[in-house]
Amino acid sequence: MQALLPRVLQLSLSVSDSVRTAALTVAAPAVRMGLVSPLAAAPHIVALTADENDTVAAAARKLAAAVHK
């Protein structure tokens, strides 16, 4: 998963809502389970907290709060 993380994070900045949602859906469990470094994903997670899509923004805020603990 660590090898795929850069591509998944790149997709998290897509203009497509569905692609951003899918990227967050893939990245979130990997970050929560410690399969990838939270520091590598942090800038993208923070960016997604301000997403125009409320569902993506809420999921990103939830993940950011989980990582912050």
C-alpha cells in the first residue's frame, strides 16, 4: 500500500467528486491501520477538509481527527 499511496493521494486532488471520494475511501483505512505514514497523507487530508463536497470534507475531517489522536 505504501507504494501506491502517492498515486492515491494524487487522485484525492482530482476535479471529480467521485474520484476524490474513492481516493479517500482507499486512503483512510490504510492511514487508520498504520499501513502508511500519516505524515505522508496529512497535507492531502487537510486539503480535503475544505472540499466543496460535504461528504468528502466530513470524511476528511473525521480522518484528520483520528490521525491527530
